[in-house]
Amino acid sequence: MTRSLLPRRLAFLIAATSALTLAACTADDPATAPLPTVTVEELAVPEDMLASKSWVQLSGGILPATDALPYAAGGAAAEPGAGGTATVWLSRDGQDWDAVEVDPDAQGAFSGSLAGTDTLAALVGTLWHEGTLTTVLWTSEDRENWERVELPKDFAASIRVTGVTVDASGRILLVGTDYQHKPRGIVIDDGDVTEMELPETGEEHLNPGSIAAGGESAVMIAMPAAEGEIAPLVAYRSADEGATWQAANEVAPERSGVYNVVWTGQHFVATGYTPANSTPAAQSAPAAWSSPDGATWTAETVPEPEEYYTSNDDVWLGEPSVANGVVSTIGGNDNQAYSAAYERSANGQWSVTGYTSLHSRNGDDGRSVSVGDGSTIGLVGSAGAVRAGTLAGGNWTDSAVLSEREDLLWVREVLDQSDGALVSLGLSHFAIQAGGLWRNWSTSSTARYDLGDTVETVPADPARLDELSSIVRSSDPDAGELVIGSSFPADADAILLEGYFRPSSDAEWVPMSGFPADGSTWITGLTHTESGWIAVGEHRVDTLVSSPNHGAIWTSADGISWAPALGYFGSGELETSISDVCQLPDGTPIALGSAEAQNGNSRAVAWSYDWTSWTRLDVGDLDQRRGWFSSCADSPEGLVASATIGGRDLLLRTENGSAWETVFEAEDGVSLHSPVAVEGGFAAAGGWSNSERSGPVVWVSKDGGSWSPLAVPSRTAGTTSVVAAVGSDLVVAMPALVGHPLLVIRDIAEVVAEHAE
């Protein structure tokens, strides 16, 4: 049995604003307009918020060794506090691996993938430099010395590669999309570039993915679908070296996924996952598909070892590699802290050849390649923690560590106070227990920002907060203050709510009671009404990460004694979630969240409270597309909700919980969330990405009606996570791997006046 404290979905907390009306950015041409960069100051933060270890990211399979060539894997390596550099790892014996920096002169943070044959290897990806993403390509004949290949300027500026392959003659095929999902592909033959004629899909996005070449054909796996939706996977075939592509042939049903596709010498083989059965709640099962010509595809039989997973686990096959016609891959399981090694023989039979050692997190996979003597070498791990190993005779032996896991403090929220701010911090933990069981949880700490240039840790208040995770706070000047989190005691098989209430800031904290005493429970939102407090969250019947979560609501008249609310919030194998709770202008509480129509395919849902029970609302066409509500805020003009619908971030407003008005719709590549009131207007967190600029931003608005993005200095692409008004300033948080974790923008009113439309 394996256990997790962390819910599958995390909620953003929106701060309440007044009379909030929002609209899209009003720049003359937001698709190409340059973004101004806002002046920020880096705050001195606790050391545990800053990286102290190097990290490794791998993508693509392992290129097999030959008499003249070493094994090779590719991706990025980064020193502490720096962006990734384009790197290839080489090994003669599959045990000891040496890192080779591909291009010391390349400027920017790299992320990319390796592909190749025994005559040519290609490393392709993006470089992020001073806010601009550029697609780059290097090639090598010996895997040690690399040359940069010049790509068409418009391709390099706008296309992000999703598939790369090298054919037997040395042609490189690249396919990808721009920030508006428009696909484009090119063929590079000894420096000459030819444009692909990609398939037309009407109003649907092509969504090209993996690509492979072999024999007389090339294949491209894609998922033609409306924006933000899921659909069956199909394969397009090219018989003219990638120049044109023939009609699609279905490979796998809806809710399937492919990590990559390879050519064995006789067949194209794709690896990934597919629904374990035809029911809506079906979990993912490991899957592979093959085709002799790219036109007709067959689902292959992949072993399902009982000791590795049950029908409640999401399981998959990872990146494939091929050597002498044998396909190898490392599979993953969300509910295990080790991985299974799979192999497909040259005659097409799959088998499980063994299992890796224990990882530093659950759900890891990797890549592997057959040596040819019955053994396999592999590179396993993710999230920066990568190690090498050898599988022989069914036994896995770790041989080298490329990088180790490092957990950093992150910012949960920033709470404004009269003389500064409290900064709530979180820290993830993972531990292996006896028998290979694992525990995944987080703890909290508190820091103080005094309006200067330093954030320092302070004792938690109440003291037990340091031991809790998923902490939510709320206060009302007339009703008091409360804080609730989740506790995962080391000697208990339950994740329990623990909360405290005090009627005023100088009163003692009083423990709460009435929450579930078993299973796993966490809180996502709190509000105070004319009749008392309401808490929303999620619950599952045990601590197994594979068990479904369902929304839950509790009420309390005094903030101390709590009881479950009446209402139906979901049951069975399909999940529901409740991410936040707010109030309509007439005081009616509204809870927001999502409900699965199929496993992994949610719809936005809402419930209203008549002071006796909760009833699910009709939210109109919002539940006709894939999506979810994430947070909300009260305002005199109506409840304002942050949502993702059909793949786009939205801000919505309602006066009654049923009729929703879209007041902001993010463009492709744009995110905006968690707006807060500041001096002179409003600010929000988010990110921006187009052909001109990519990276974290802070949004500003004078009236909440139109928004302008301001670029925030960082070391790579990403988004800001939290913004908070503190006095006359704005405190900004972002992940430490993206940039400095805590910044301050001084005199935010002046910034709003200068930059907001």
C-alpha cells in the first residue's frame, strides 16, 4: 500500500476585490507587442528557498552503443540557481556516464530532446534568453562533438518542436506548433530545408506529437481535436520522406497517450498508455501499438504483473529505445516508488524483465536500452533526480547518480499586515518505509517580511502549523480568525484535518472538532457568512493515492465545532473536487470545483446553499467543454471566479451562480490568475508566451476592466505564482527554478499609473 498526502488538484486562493470587471489585454497587437519589464528588488530569503544542488532533465530515449559509438542520452543540466545547458551524457559501458556540454557559447536556458541513428545524432529544443524563446538544433556524427544547425528564422522564433527523428540517410524531420497551435514541419537534408505539407484539420488543432522514420515511410502521431479537448490518437503517414502526409489512421482510443514512436527495422512501435477498459472511470494501463508501414496499427499485448499494479493504478510505458530490433522502456505507476522494465523482442513479444531500485518519489519512469547480452541499461528518475542502472538476470543495480532530489520551500500565500506581511511557506517530503511503502506529505513554515529587503523565518502561530500541509486561513473582523491544515501522523493510516480558531488577534487559539477521523481530508477554501463559517475541501476513503477524491463541505456556527453539510458532492470511481467557496451579492454561498465525466476529463461545476443543503447548479455551457473552476472572490457586482475552460484561462462573473459572464479570456500562451486590489488599481499573477516574448509576468489594471502584462526578470520561462499587496508595494512569488522566489515591486500605484491601460 502506498500513501500520499498531496491532493491531485491544488486550488488558488483569490483575494476579494471590489466592483471587479475584467477584459482582455488592450495592447495594440498583443500577439507581437513587446512587453515592458517591471523594476523589481530581490528579497533576501531563507536558504532553504534557494537551490544548492545541480539538476538534470532528460528527454528522448537512449541511443544504443556500437563498436565506434558510446551510449548517449540528452537533455539539460543546470548548476544551482542557473538555467539548463544543452547536455549529452555518454557511456561506454552503460554504467559510468560523462556529461558533455554541447555548445558552451549558447546563451540561455535550454530544454530539449535527443534522437538519432548510428550515423547522426540530433539534439533539439529551446533556448530561453532575456525573455525570448528560440528553437535550436545541434547534430553530431560521433556524439561528442556537436555543431549548431541554422534553422529558418521564422521557424526558430515561433515553432516549439514536439517531434524529432533522424532517418537512415541522415535527414532530420522536425514537427511542432506555434503559440497559437498552428502546426509546422520541416525536413533538413544536409543543410537544405524543405517545408512539410502537413494535414489540414479544419477548425480542429492538429496537435502533432511524436514522429519516426523507417523503411519507405515516416509516421507522425497526432491528436486532432478542438482546443483544450481530448480525442483519439491517429497516425499520419508520409511516403515521400516527410514532404506530404496521407490521411489519418486511428492508433488508440480517446484518453490514450504516446510518449514516443520508434522504428525497429520492421515495425513502427509506439509506447504509452490507454484506458484499462471502456468505463468512464477506467484508469490508465500500459500500452503499445505497432505498424509495419504506418498505415495499419495494432494494439499489442503488454504484460500486467499483479505484483506491480492493480486496476486502481494509473500505469504507463515510458520513452522507448531500440537496439537490434529490440524495444526497451521503463514504465511508471503513480502508486509505486519503483518502476518496471519492459522489453519487446524482435518478434514482437512484450515481457517485464525486472524492476528498478526505489526512487525518491512515486510515479517515476525513465528510459532504457537493450545491451544484447540479455541485460539492459537504464536512466531513471525525474524532477531533477536521475540515476543510472543495469538490469541483468532480473536484478537492477544502481551504477551512477547524475543528480539528486532537492526539495525547496515554496510560497503558499502572502498575508498583508499593518507593519509588513506573513509569508506562508510549504516544503514537500518523501520517505520510503519498510517493505517499499512510501509516504508523500508536506509541512509548513512561516516567514516575516518587514517592508525592507529581507524575509526571515519566525515561529509558527499557532505552533502546530509547522506540522501541517495544505493550510488555508480566513479572517473576519467581526467573527475572528481561523486556520486549517492537514496532518499525516507517522503512526496513523489517515490524513486528518487540524484547525484552530480565535475570536481576535490577541486571544488564544482554540482547537476545532467535528472533522472526519479517517481517510484523507484537506481544505481548499473558507468563507464567513451571516450564519457562520463554511469550509470546502476534498476527502477520500483511505490514504491510497489511487483512490478517488470527492468534494466535501462543512459548516460551523462558532468556528470551533464543525459538522458535514447536507448535499451530494460525488461518489464512486469518478472524482469530484471543490476548490473554493464565495458568496453572491445577496449572501448566498456558492462552492466551485469540477466533476469528472471520464477519468482525467473534468467539467466545471458549482453548488449553491439554501442554508439547509447544497444543490448542484446548472452552469450552462461551461460544463460542455473540458475544464474546472479553481478559485473565486466576492464583489458587489457578483461572484468572480477563475477557471480553465477548453484549454484557456478565464475570469467569470455571476450574480446568481447559473448565468456566467466571461470578463477575461486569456489568449493562447497567456495565463492570468489570482487578481488582488492594490493602491491605484489591481494586479494579478501569470505568464506570457508568444513569438516575441516568453516568461513570468505581473498583470496590472487601473479599473479591473483592461489588463497590461509586465515582464518579470527570471532565469527561464515560466509564470509567477502569487502576488500580494503589502502596504504600498507588491510582493511577487515564483518557483525557484524559474527565478528568484520572492521579489518586491515598490510603489505599485506608480507602476499601475504608468503601465496600465
